[in-house]
Amino acid sequence: MAALPTTRMTLADLAKRMDPNGEVTHVVELLAQRGWKQLQGYMPWQPGNLPTGHQFSVRTAEPEAHLRDYNDGVPPSKSAVAQVVETCSKIEAWAEIDAAEANLNGKAAAFRAQENTAFISAITKKFMQLLLYGNPATDQKEFKGLAIRNNSIANANVVDCGGDNAATNTSIYMMQLGDEFFGIYPPGSQAGWTEEDLGKQVVQFADGKRMLALMTQYVWDCGLVCRNWKRTGRAANIKVADLRARANTQAIGAATNIMYALVDLLAMRPDEEGTTVLLANTTVIAALAKMAMDRSQNVLTIEQGIDQVGKPWRQVQFLGVPFVNCDRILNTESKVA
């Protein structure tokens, strides 16, 4: 028989998932990443108004107003509106397991349930990557993420934290979630999620040989809609080495310190509507926690966060705005020019 591709479960893979008594063992999820579980508590979702996305209109120009004298008139004017379409991405994964292997110990159902956890984790990690760095200009299958929406210092909602030209920077991303900034999924779907047990399927190899495999398809159709660009922002060019040392561009009191950048970032919000969250990785969260301990002011605090899976967690907040610790944010971002 032809060698099985490494993407299919082998007998050796199956053995690693069993304990000495032949039961399906607990697998420690070392590859799990932070960000998605916390974000779930804040991010609103709604069905798009298109089968594969969401269309909305934005005002691009206001009508002109004039001063009028008595016995005189003013020219007519009108506003201008543009239509924008935000698209969904289709995140998909397939599981194929040799049916004979899965049934060796009669634990096929438990084994497949365990595998579900890994596939769901992989799909939500992909969503978080797209949320941050999705760029339909380079891959049309991706929805537009936060970095590409805030990719120039010339943008009004991007704050420069002084990092150099090397790819040694990170960012803090702001989202003001609500009616003008939300996640979408196709209308008529169950939040865009499909997990279909296709049962036993015949798999044919390149040499013509066949086998029965247990197949499961996992699909999440999802996207991001930002109807008002002012609802998002970015503190960019945070030099990681400086942040860890709290020196140079990130020294306490430096004009480019992230504490000041966060003040600027939050001040750029058009109003207090919705829920504002800040996304940062562990490097930034740790640095902010140290700054909280170093300073006596209460603008930066460590608070008990919302309850997650039965146990409250501690989170850093800035001026009352919570941080979501997001492992998908890179420490190797290029300089935003």
C-alpha cells in the first residue's frame, strides 16, 4: 500500500493519544494561544447582508452651507456617499482517520471528540491571525485585518512609538466594538460555523489503492466590518528591545513611551459608544504590568477581568479600558512609515 500522507492519522499517532489502559487520554494543549477566549466576551457578531459579506454606505462629503443676504440666493449642494463591501473568509480544515485504526479499541467517538478540540483551536487561531494581519490585496481569500487598516503614520489613528526600520517592532491595536465595528457571518448560518461528520468515506491513493476513512469537515465563514475607520487605531513601531528594558524610546517619560501613545490612541475615539478593547501580546502586557507596579498613578491598573470558564482572570487596564492578551501579535513587525 502507498505510504500515507503525513496529514492523515497513523497508527503511531493513535497510540500517542491512548493511555496504558487503552482509554483516550487527556492531551495537554501546549499549542493553544491566548486572545480568542477573552475577545469572545467583547466582540459583537451579526449576519452580513450579503451571502459572502456585508455592504454599507459611508458619507464621503457633506453639502456646502452658505451665507445668504436678503433678496439674494445660494447655490444648491448635496452630500456624497460611497458604498463599501467587507467580505468573509472561509477557514476550513479536514480530518481523515483510517476507520480501522480508530475502531481498534472501540473508542472512536471519544477519540474524534478529542480531535475536535484541536481543529477548533486551529481555526480560531487562523481567525485571530486574519483579524490582525489579513490583507485581501495580497490574498483575496483574506478579510481585511487591523494592521492593513492602520498601515501608515499618515493615518489619523496611528501613533508612532519611535521604533527603528528593522523588523523588531510590535503594536497595540484598539477596537471600539459596537454598531460600527463587529464580526460577520453569512446570513442563515449558525454563526458561520459548520462541523460535519461525513462518516466513512472511500479514500483513493495515487497508486489506485483505497481505504475507508472517518472524515470530518470543519468550516468557519467569518469576517470583520468596520463601518467607521475612527473605531480602530494602532500604537505602532514599539521597539521590543526598548520595551523590555523600559529604556530609550520606551523609557518612562520618553515622548514615544506607550503610556503616552495609549492616551493619544484613546483620545482619537469619536465618542464613548460601544466597547473599547486594546489588543497586545505578552511582551507588551508584561511591560505594562511592570509600569503599573512602578508608578503610583491609577491610570494603569491590574484588575479582575470577566469570568472565563468558571474562573476570573486578572487583566491589565488602561484608563479603564481592558487589554486582551493576544499571542498572534508579532514582535517582528516592520516599521510603519
